[in-house]
Amino acid sequence: TAKRLLFNLSIPLLSGGLFCLILLHHGDIELIAPSMLIFYGLALVNASKYTLHDIKYLGVCEIALGLFSAFYLYNGILFWAVGFGALHILYGIIMWYKYER
């Protein structure tokens, strides 16, 4: 199960990483932050089949945030803080109350 999880998580992450490097090569740095959020969300949704199903909702939120951040291209660091920071903290709190409490 762990190998399948890693494999299904790595496909969108590696594809997204290569895509971001291509964007960097072409000088489209304003699209890197939304792309990272979108591909990370896709990886979470893809890997949710092999872990807690609640991680799918985190992935969907990351995808939605990435798509929303594509409208505000030069605020990437703000959307990264929300996506990779606040959403993970909120997800951790929810999971703690749901499973560990």
C-alpha cells in the first residue's frame, strides 16, 4: 500500500515540478505558484485512494486555491501561505478532532 501511495503521489508531483521548471525556463514565473498548488492538489486527490479519504478534500481545496490564484498572479506568496500553511494547519486540526481526540 505504501508503494502504491508513493507512486500515485509522485506522478502528479513530478509532472508538476517539471512543468514549473519549464515555466521558469520560459520566464513565466507568475504562473509557478498557481501551478504548484494545482499539481499538489492533484497529487493529494490521486493519493487519497491509499490513505484517509479526508485527504481528498484537502487536495480539492488546494486545486481550487490554485485556480483562484491564477487570477491574481503576482500574489503567489500569499496563496502559498494559505495553501501550504493555513490549509494544512486547518486540516491537521480537523483530523486531530476527528481521529485522535
